[in-house]
Amino acid sequence: MDIISQLQEQVNTIAALAFNTFGTLQRDAHPVKLSPNYPDPPPPSNPTEDPATAAGNVSEQPKLMTAALVKAAKQFDALVAALPPAEGGEELQLKRIAELQAENDAVGQELQRQLEAAEKELKEVQELFGQATDNCLNLKRPD
């Protein structure tokens, strides 16, 4: 896999980790009373779970997810560092782009000429085929 594909894959991994981390934090957040005018928030939805164990899992999970996110970011940084340096600056790159566009145009024109020649040849073959079928149909069977 080329480096650009690896970078894209790593960006997708970081996005998934961030999405899952935020979702987990939101899911596991304890209810908070917004105002003294509102009633108390409902108790946690799983009352059978031991509160000490639940608190341990809730406090450990963000640390694990954060570590995974930091690791993915470091891998991304390593991939970016492995990219080849830009050659010659912006001016040279623009010149190279112009050269490639000119080459692309020349190849496109050549392909267009070949396409027109192939269409002309196809038309000739179709005409010859039509003549051949007409000749075959016009032949009489011996009586």
C-alpha cells in the first residue's frame, strides 16, 4: 500500500477512535442536575452492577481510549515524516504540472486520432460486411 493510502487509512482510524471515545464519554457520563428547579436525574440504568466496579471501568476506559488515540496520532506523524520532501518548491511543481498537462493533451489528441481511424475502419468493415451479405443473399440456388 502506498504512503498516501496509509495516511488516509490512519486518518480514518483516528476519526473512528475519536468518534468512539466521544460516544463512550457521553454514554458513561454521570447525570448532572441542571438547575435546582428540575428534579434529580434518574439513577444509572443498570442498578445490579457493583458501583465500585462500574466506576473503575468508567475511569479506565477513557484512559485506554486516549492512549489508543495518541498512538494513532503518533503513527500518523511517522507516516507524514516518511513522505518525500517537496522537490524544488512551488515554482518547480507548477512547471511539472504544466508539463504533465501538455503531455496529457498530446496523448489525448493521439488517442482521438486513433479513435477516429478505428471508427472509419469499422464503418468500412460494416459496409464490406453488408456487401458480402447482399451478395450471399442474391446468389441463386441451382434448380
